Amino acid sequence: MDKQTILASLTPEVVEKFRVAIELGKWPDGGRLTVEQRETCMQAVMVWEHEHLPPAERTGYIHKPV
């Protein structure tokens, strides 16, 4: 499977599971994330957010007063 196919198959539910796994450092079944898995999940979340969310709702958004 190529990267575009994988990213196209991401759903909001999967992205939320990735966010929780990144935050806790483990999968829902209790298995620990490897460094590579954590990095891959972070990249997937950032790319998904860029494609599906407005800037103000993306992870890491900082509001700058006018």
C-alpha cells in the first residue's frame, strides 16, 4: 500500500486513536509504541488534520491576537 492510499483510509476515529496512543505512549491494547510508530502516528495525524481541519483546529495551533 502506498502513502496516499493509507492516508485516504484514515477516519476521524482512527486519527483520534492515534492521538491517544501518542499521548499515552501505548496502543489501546496496552502495547507500547515504538519510536518509529510514534513518529508515524504523529505524521499521519498532522497530514490528516492539514487535509480535513481548518488551521484553528489543528494540533499545535497558536492564536495570535491582531
